[in-house]
Amino acid sequence: MNDNVKKIHEASMMILQKTGMKFCHPDAVQILKNHGIRTDGDVAYFTEEQIMDLVKKAPSVAPLYASDSRYDMQIGGNRRYNGPCGGATFIMDKDGQTRHALFSDFIKLIKLFEGNPSYCLNGGLACQPDDIPTDSYITLLALASMLHTQKCIFAAAGDYESMETLIQMACIRFAVTAEELKEKPRVCTIANTNTPLYLDKTMTETILTMAKYHQPVIIASAAMAGTTAPVTLAGMIALVNAEVLATIALAQMAEPGTPVIYGSQSTNADMATGAIAIGSPEGALSYKYCAEMAKFYGLPSRAGGSLSDAKTFNVQAGYESMMTCMACKESGINIMTQSAGIINSYLAVSYEKLITDFEILDFTDRYMKDIHADADTIPIDLIHEVGHAGQYLIEEHTLEYCRKELFAPNVSVRGAVADPRGQLDVNIEKRMTRLLETYKKPEVPAEIRRDLKTLLLKQNIEEKYLNMAIDS
């Protein structure tokens, strides 16, 4: 075991015993009391034994099922999955100008993620559209996701009413009962703690509803070292570890065996400006230790992404994104959300960056596959035959292996090109166009579309917004 992991664990246990975790929901406080957790008002104090006994109740693998079984997920172990971007309120257009995201952007993003075979998870809060009611966000985005992807469904967090509606929608979309949904989970969501040491009402209701129906929930912190957490990374990681463990413990008290995913989206604040720094080496280290701590507790993990603070689509967007992505891949993060498109410190999604992030994912996936050494891949006889100062270009061995051994990029510009910058733009546009043109909307039976619409009309959601999701 990494000695840092042991020290962080011990510090987290001290934090939970001495400072405790604040749960701002009476239902959470009652659950804690019912399970013998010491409370003082809405602050709960845990012993190490209590935390470890509860965390052990969580499964080491969280299954999630898609409408197309090719995309079923077993989140945990050595498996690595990519997840969509999330939370940005703006779209950065090709000229670098930003505009408010629209519902059509959300659906376009779903289509782009759908076309990339390296994704098994789609939807979520890929962007926050400005042209739909905020009080219907969760429901409308989930509806669009369910009708536009055959992959596993990612959904946003919400209150009891919104989450119960989400569960009803999943039952209709997959033609199952609530009990069948428990046996074969179809929806994953995320609940964030509020650093330092606080869980709010909405996130509590998200967790308790997901636990009730045994749907996987990512429990994550998004601390900023230097502002909402200690400036030292070890101190920040110990703090967020305490938050995540206490919240996982709540989920297990509510419903033992609830599939939870240990998460961290924590990074640092830029000390010169106070702004969040998502493309920093400190953020990358935070994601590394998210994986380490999750492995220590025997839990699946989620962190990171292809993240950048760049204000435009430029070289900074490339090197920061490659670093944060690679940190997740090498450390063994099971779900890397925010894996493509995010720019300007979570404020915006860039379509051009999304396509180049797809390229980064392809590059890193090839790197993670490593090499395979055997008699065929080390052709001793051929090496002897070619001898000194020869060439391998026209050899049968080269023809046999060149396509499966060497990665062929979709976007990168190689060789002699008159206008390399222009060619890069052409390659980006070409891949985006190909993904959109080859997209096929899932064939959802008319009665399912009708029943989903009927359910949501009863929730007083205007029909015009439902039609935007259904007919696009």
C-alpha cells in the first residue's frame, strides 16, 4: 500500500471523529441516529469501525445496463470507461466566441458521444441549456437522453420529486417494474458533497432515492485546495476522503448494498486569481489519489477528464487536457467523466475541443494497451533476412500488422502539408460531420414515447419542451 494512502486514511478518520460531517436534511439525520451514529444537531461523528463496516457493505463493482447490451457496464476492477462532459452553461463556437447553450446543443452532444465507440455512458448534464425551464432540467435532459442513446443513461441530481420521476421514466423506457429496475440498474447519477464537510438537501435526496432503487450513484467532492480545502494536497485529499466516506456510509445505512462510486473532481484554486484551476498538475494528482483511495476501500472510482482552463481552443487546451486525461488512465479511474469538450474552467463546451479530446482518448487508449511480445511480434527470422541497411515497408509482416499495431489518427496532421493549421481544422470538421451524419436515433416504440410524454405532462411540463426532446 502507498504510505500516503495510509496516512490520508488515518487523517480522514480523525476528521470524522473530531470535526464530523454536517448533514443538512432531517431524513439523513434520522437515518444516522437510527444506526447509532453520534450526532450533535445535524453534525454526525463517526468512528473508524463504523465507517469501515458501512463502506464494506458497498459492492466492489457497480453494474449498469444499456438498451443495447454491447454498452453494458461493470464499473470497477480494472475496467476504464469514458463519460460525457457536464455542467457548462456556454458553448464556445469555432471563432472563440461564447454563447448560451441551447437544448439543441445538448442533443447534438449526445449524438457526438453516441457515435464514438469508446463511450458506454451518455447523457447527464452535457451542457445546461438556456432555452428550457430550470425547474425541469433534470427531467427534460433525461428524456432527451433516453430517446437519443442506446448507451447507459447518465442523469443529473435532483430532489425527491425529480428523482422519483426519473425512476418512473426509466421504468417506462426500459419496460420494467421498479423491482426489476433494482435487479438490473439502468440509470447512474452523481451527488456532490459541499466542501468542507457538508451535504446539502438536494444531494441527500438524490442519494436516498438512488439507494431506494439500487441505482448506481457517484459520490464525489469538488474541493479547491487553498479556498474550500487546505492548500496542501494531502490535506485536501484527507478532507474530501472524509466527506465521501461519510456520504457513502449514509447510502449504506439507507439501503445496504447500494452501488456507489467513489469520486473526486477536486483540484486547486489559482492563488493569483482565486479562480478554479482544472487543468493543473495538482488536479491530476487529485485524480490519481481518487483512484488510490477507492482501491484501498474496494470501491469503483470516478474522477477527472480532459480538462482545461484555456480561454480559447489553443495549445493550452491540448497540453492540460492530455495531462488530466492521462492521470486518470494511468491511475485506473473506472469512470472518467468530463472526458471531452470542457474548456474555460467548466464554463464552456467547445465542439472543436471535443473532437480533439476524442483524439486524446484514442491516443491514451492505444498507450494503455501497451505492447505484446511473442514470436510473431518479434520476427527474429525477418530481422535476420532484412539484415543491415535494409527496409521493412514491403514485407508481408508489415502488411499483416500495420493496421492493428499502429494507431491511425483521425485528426492529427502528419506528413508534408501546405497549410497544417487549415488541415487540422478540416480534419476536426470532417470527424464531427461523420459522427453526426452516421448517427442513428434509437427506435423507441411509439407507446413508450407516448407514455413518457403522458407522465411528464402530468408533471406540468409544457408540451413544447417535451416535443423538443422527442422530435429532434
